[in-house]
Amino acid sequence: AAGVIQSPRHLIKEKRETATLKCYPIPRHDTVYWYQQGPGQDPQFLISFYEKMQSDKGSIPDRFSAQQFSDYHSELNMSSLELGDSALYFCASSLLGGDSYNEQFFGPGTRLTVL
Amino acid sequence: QQQVKQSPQSLIVQKGGISIINCAYENTAFDYFPWYQQFPGKGPALLIAIRPDVSEKKEGRFTISFNKSAKQFSLHIMDSQPGDSATYFCAARGLRRADKLIFGTGTRLQVFP
């Protein structure tokens, strides 16, 4: 079965640089969530989109922005990177319009390292 | 403030034994409680989930027990195997199906042969 695709898998940036993370949800899924996971920590919700509209917003810095495109893929844009932004970034997708519990399925993540 | 509290932080179990991980929550608006398994450097994988209208759900070797009045739920892994060694996260989600997941702090499980 097709899974959530994230790219790139690894990214190394310098402080104050910009990064763009991409997420391709499971086919037919209409909702995308972004989570940030620091070393040894639990995933923390950043932002979500349903049908290309922002659905919810968590503790996402103002330096970060995201959007969902017409093909349902999503991009997380991170500017003025700081050392503390180094983390695993996960995208999850779900089918809000289905009969299920709207389970969230996670991608493999992007490991961002800020030097 | 951790909305979902998880214990223990780490767990060591002999092969064939039962692994038990506990979670507690305060927000009665939570309506969906999944468990995720995560291997190092990988994304969380959905294991099993439960709604508050049932007290137990079993899928293979994995069982969720849910106590609505105590606002607690637990994961039982029967016949634990070395391949089960991973970090397990409980989570909770609100009434809205599009709501975010709020995770517990995780339990690192090690199963020794």
C-alpha cells in the first residue's frame, strides 16, 4: 500500500538559511498534518490542512509557514533557521471524509540539522 | 503541561513476557486514543486505537484496555518479541476528526531473548 512520502529525507542547513520540506499524502487522503520531534521527545503538532485550507495551528514559529496545494501535497517552509530547529519533521495524512476514525498515517520524516 | 501522561519511561521485558504501558489524560473532550510504535529514525506507525465507548480492543498480540471513569488507558503486548523493541507512544485526539494528536512522552521498550 502507498504510504506518505517526504522529501528530502535528510537536510543540512546553516543558521539563518531557509529550508523547504515536502510531503505527499497517501492517495485520496485530504488532510495533512505536520509534527516536529526533537531528540528523545514526543512529536509536537505544528500545523494541519484540510482541503487546502489551514485546519489547525499549534506551536509553529512565525518563521515557519506551510500550505497545501491542489494535488494535496504540502510544503513546510522554514526561514531564519536556528540551531533549535534541528529535529525530525513528520508529515501525517488522513482521510477526513471517510467512515474511519480518521487515523493519521505518518511519513518517514525529514531529519533537519542546522549547523 | 503534558496533557497525556505516559509511564513507564523505559521497560525491559524478557522474550515471551507481557509488556504493559500506561497512559492517563485529563481532558474529557478527548475521543480517540491511538498507540504508535516508532523505531529509531523512522516515522511513528499506527498500532491500534480505541474509542471511549469500548473498554477493550484486541488486535493480534496487542490489546488496549480503556477505563473511561479513571481517564486511563493501557497497551498490553502479549508474548513480547525482540522485534517489538521500539518506542511506544500513546496519543489522544479531540472530538473533531481533524483534530491534532497529542502524544504521551513515550516508552522505550527493550525485549531481551
